[in-house]
Amino acid sequence: MSSDEKRPLGKILLQRKLVSQQELDAALREQKRAVTPTPLASQLVDDGTVDEVDALRALSEQYGVPGIDLTQIVIALEHLDVVPRDLAQTHLILPVLVRGDRIFLAAADPHEKRVVDELEFVTGKKVYSYIAVHSTLTKAIAAAYDAKANNALHYIGPRAPAETLRSLGLPVPGEAAAPASPEVVVDEAVEAASRESEVSTSEFGVIGEEVSQVASLPEDPRALANQAIAARAGGGKLILVVDDEEDIRLLLGRVLAQQGYRVIEADRGLLALRMVKEHLPDLIVLDAMLPELHGFDIARRIKGSAKYGRIPIVMVSAVYRGPRVADDLKQNYGVEEYLEKPFRIASILEVVSRLLRSRQEEAEGNARNEPSSQSRDPEYLSAEAERALRDGIVAYKGGLMDEAIEHLKRGVSIDPLSYRLHFHLALLFGKKGQIYEGIQELEHAIELHPKHFAALKNLAVLYEKAGFKNKAIEMWARCVVLAPDEETAASVRVHLRQLI
């Protein structure tokens, strides 16, 4: 949604019943009287009319991007290095997290494309912009850069949750420090890794959880997950609708449900991938332009997987037009159909019905070779991928490290969305001393299963070995929260304090 297409914030606030018409009129009159008008959301938050989180939700709906509550966040101040202070103050932007090849940015105007383009060019990283309340952002920028100038390690928002502080090994006001515990012991053996518990479909974390305490609008990912679980109670085909425009998701959900389909939704790219893995939909309606991960990248990942590649994809877009685009998408990305926005409801219903019918016929033809009970299990590995994992562990136990790695690489090529394969391959790389390759595979594993303690633990160890102290601290902090017992958590906290 461009700045020109934004809905008036006042209208959104009224619809959400966050202000009365009288309160809105008074705020607008105050703006007109001011020599330097305060943005409406900031004015309402500062005078106590609207809560910060409620204002963010309204701004998020207006701009079409997630909101971030800077009063609740803790920022590792080394992340500020990517944006000089004068640039941050001039354009009202604040880097809240730098993770791998991504920068998460709090911004007063997340659609200021020139600044984002320049930052991506200079850093070589992908920038994801979050909306923040103008006045809160201004204060946070000054406080964060002042703290960095005074050699502090973290900027701590005035309402930072105690659990966030604990996870980072930071003191919680009014709370005694954790008792000392023995040094952390990390077991990287593949034999032990092979006994790790399987991922549960209830354990998928909230995207952006490490960035913001504010739900990403239009709907909270946890609500989406619960909705998806409930949707599986019916008997119709399951369709995943992926679009960051709430109106389109609601429209498609309604008309598809009227045809007897069960519908689940995602409003961002990474969430869509997790829902594919967790719920294994029968068909995906996929927008091309999405936050976090483009629809093209999602299609490529799905169609490049032996496990998920048979799921039909109907891609839609208002940006890319013409028959040549459709041909390129089908040829290069493997999508079955492409529709331009605005599309006719009759057209999409016809396409969905045809593709599901075609897939059903294909499934019936392959029924003898692939039982339906296996094809519907989100944790199921194809026989070939399972064999690659098993052969890799056997080769490792036999001392054939290079052969074991090749087996697991083959498994990853068959099922790139299996966290187990990435995890085991990473451990093999770590045992061989290929630290950076191991880090890459563990990052993939954690992207697929954010709450996998063993993966986080080993990633922290590898980052330490590679000399990335701050990244190691970040991983160990997440380990505190996900530790299987209090004894382990206490040990990790001791290790964290030693690193910090």
C-alpha cells in the first residue's frame, strides 16, 4: 500500500472505536492551531486518549505493515552501526534488529522508499520496515544513540517485559539475579541429535517475535494458527490464502467457504511457509508481493521440494501483467495458474476447482505408491529423504564424514523444508570444522522450527567458534527461554553473563 493509498487514520480510529468523534475533532483542531503539528497518532498517545499498542494497530492497518512498540523492546546497540545517527534522526528510522542478511527497521514512514533503497544498497541486506509512533520513535532514537555513545550494550524500552530482560540475561527491576550454575555443556554428536524430539505443529513461533511485542496486523499469527487448526475439523479441501491485503483475504475466504472449502490465511511470506509445513494445504492462492518474502520465492521453495511440490499454486498480482508474465511464472517458478488483480470471483473459483480436481486424479493414480496417511502428515519424510538421513547417520558412525554430508545434502535437495535434515547436516559441518556452512544450515533449521532448543544451542556454539560474540549472545538468550528445564536455563544464564 503506497502512501497515496493510505486510509485516513482518523477513520480507522473511529472504526476501531478507539476514539469518539468528539475526541477526534478536538485532536484535529489542536493540530490546526499548532505551529508544528504533531502527527495524529502521537498526539492521541501523548495526551493519553489512545494506548500506544492500539495506536500502532491503527497505524499498521493504515500503512499495511507490522507495528512495533518501542516502549517494550530491547535493542542490542551494535545493530545501530548500520544507520548513522544523523540519518536516523533526519529520516526517523531506527534499526531494531540486524539478523543475517535482514535489517528490521522502525520507521515513522515505512514507505519512504528512497531511504530503504539506499540502506539496502549500502549494507547489501534486505530491509523490513515496521511502523512506529512518531513521538515514541523520536525519543527512542535519541535514547538509543545516547546509550551507544556511553558504551551501553542495550537500549531497554521503559515497558520492556521481564521475560525479555531475563532471556537476554539483563537485570529485572526488583528481582534478584539468578544463582550461579555449572558451565554449559553442549553435545554436538549426531547420534544424540538423531534422538531429538520431533517438531510439533503447535510449536511454530510467532514471526517477528524477537522484534516486537505488537501483533502484526491485520491478524495475530497465533490467531491465524488457531484458526488453521480449527479449519481442519471440516471435510472439504484445505486452501491456504496468502495476501497482505485483509479485504482480499476476507473476500476469498468467504467465497471459497461457500463452495465447501476449508480456508486458512497468512499475511506474510515466512508465516505462509510455516503454515504450508504445518497444515499441508491442498492448494495455495498466493499473492506475488508480500512482506518478508516475495511470493516468487515462496513458489520456488515449494515447487523445489519433493514433499510439497505437488501442491497447486494460483499466483495473483496487481503489479505484474501480461501473458508473458504468466508463461514465465509457470515455466520458471512452477505455478499452475496466474491471475491478474482485480480478478473475477468466477475465474478464481473455476481455476481452484479445476486444479483440485486434477490433483485428486493424480493422487488417485499414485495411491498405491504413496499412502494418503503419509502424504497428509506434515512431519513425514519421503522414503528417499528418510533413507538419505539414515544413510548419513550410518556413514557418520562409520567415520565417513564426507559421505555422510553428501547423503544429507541429497536429503535437503529432496525436502528443503525439513528442519531435521538441515539440523543434522549442520552438526556434521560443525564436527568437520566447517563452521560457516554449519551456521547456514542451522539458521535454515531455526527458520523452519524457531523453538528447537538443540538447534539454537548448537548455533550459539558455532557463532562463538566463528568469533561472532553478539550473535552468540542472541542465540544463548533465546536458549534461556526455550530451555527444557530450569537447571539448563540457569546454566545458560551463567554462560551469557560470562559472554556479556
